[in-house]
Amino acid sequence: MPDNTYLDEDLVNNNNKSNKSEKKKFPYEIKRVDPDINKELLDVFSGEKTTFVQVGPHKYIFPSGYEKNAENYYNFEVRPDDTWIITYPRSGTTWTQEMVWLLTNNHDYETAMQIPLVERFPFLEFSMCVHPEIKAQILKENNSSKKSQDIVEEICSPAWKILKDQNGKRFIKTHFPFSLLPPNLLTAGCKVIYVARNPKDVVVSYYHLNRLFKTQGYQGDFKQHVDFFMRNLLTWSPYWCHLQEAWELRHSKNLLFMFYEQMSKDLRQSIKKVSTFLEKDLSEKQLDKLENHLQFENFRNNESVNSGFLADLGITNNVQGFVRKGKTSSWKDDATADLIKKMDKWIEDNLKNTDMRFENF
């Protein structure tokens, strides 16, 4: 189970009293993964060229780019009017981002359609996934267009630097667990939404994402991907520690913990719940329009959230869009009976350690 460093009252109080510009030492050890495991990962994840690292007692795993920025993520200055979305990858992040942005920005659909979601709602740690060799390769592929190269440079720049200099209300997406985020995140006054999704659907969607992005460049098969997932070797894993950290904080005033399955089952009620948490009034007319906007067939055809321009730049492969099926129980289409049995046992073993439960999977 996760430790409670994040809830340490002395740590929070000391943080509030300290000078905002004073950096705190990163509290966890960062170690390279075992050489044999690293070779196993590098053989199928072509986006990483150096090594994977493991962080802290739960051994959260990240590409090599994490190490040099760990303190910057941990010391990122939180503002009271920030809005954060935190998830393990492929847990309804994009869907929730679009909902939250529109609720908080007076349902400005015109701007939402004109400005890509990745720009409206920056991904805090994406730059750590961009190995210098992959970045150089992508820049070379765009050498005929200075404009395209400038966009690549902007996308690959550390978001924590960009957000630090951003004026006005900020919207921040991250896949980091709470223990690796600023210790005052839930006491600074900002709003934080965490979305959890059942592991079977997560691992299917994550498999397709890791194949989609050249920064990951996954070249193995689905069975091997599931094996990495259950061995806690996919980036941002361990999955169960990630969720459990959030689950233990779910009663915090400024945190809303949601399940993707509940959102899918009753989108309308979920919109109401989020709007109440964000303290935003919502008329029936606004609710109708937002519900329709977020219906999955409409959502997956929305270029602003589907990031098609990333394929034009060569950051993603042309195998599919960023937004896929969005349905629950999609794992039934991809997993064999033996693989499902193996996962069921793994899930059963891990659920013994928590009172967190998923619906319909």
C-alpha cells in the first residue's frame, strides 16, 4: 500500500510556510531498472534509447527523461485556481479534460474546436517521454517546414516550464501518482479530479496508445503488453499503487474521485457531478448540449481532441486516432480466454488489499 507522505501534516505546513522559490529535495530514490529487464523493455519500446528508471518504494517506472526533471515536477508551484486531471493512462483522461474545460470556460465550443485540447490542457510530463534521438528523428522528418519544426519543438518542450510562465487560469493533465506530485496539491485550493478505469480496458487501450506514439514505439504483441502491465513494467505503473494512492485521498475536499465505468453508464449525471465539484452553474440547455458534445461518436470525430496533427508531424503513426472505442469491456475483443483467466487472478489478488471496486468488468 502507498505510504502517507502526501498527507504528512508537518510536510504540508512546512511547505506552506516556506519560500515559494525554495526547492525541496526530491524525497525518493531513482534507480535504473535491472539490466536484463531494461533490455527486455528496450527490445520492444523503440521510443526509449537509454534506460528505464524506477522511483521510490513502489518502483514507479519511467523513461530516462524523468530523472533530470523529477525535482521540477515535485516542486512545481501549484496555484489556487488551477484545475488538474490525474489518471493512470487510458482511463478517460481526454474525455474528462474536454468536459472540465468547457464547464470552466463558459461552454465556449468555438474556442474548444479551434484550439487543440493538448494546447488548452497541457500534459505536465510529456517531454520526459521524448528521447533526444526520437526528437531529432522527428525534426529531421519535418526539415522541409520551419513551421512544423517549431511546432515539434513546442510540443516537446517541458510543460512545467510553459505552465510556470502562463498567465490566467491553468488546466493541467498528468499521469503521475500523487506521491510524485507537489505535496501541497490538495491543500493549495485548486480543483483535482482523478478518474479510475478497470484494468482490463486500461491495458487494451494502453496497448494501442503505445503502438500509436513514436515516443513509446511499442513493437511487441498484446500478450506481451499484458505481461508487462501485470509485472508493473509499463510507464506510470504500478497500476494498483497509482489508484490506491488516489483512493486513500478520495475524501479530500479538493479531490473528486470518479470511475470511468460510472461516467459511461450515466454521462449526464457525471456532468452534473463534475459541475457541482467545480462550482459551476449548469442550465438544462447547457447540459443537453454538453452531453451531446461528449457522446462518444461525436467525441471521436472531434479533431480538436483527436490530435490528428500529431500524425502529420510524425509524432504518431497513422494506425488509428488518439481517441479509440471508448466503450467498457472492450478487452473482450482483444484477450484470449487464457489471458483473461490470468488477468482475473491478478485482479482478484490485488483487490484483496483494497475496498475499491469497479462496475461491470
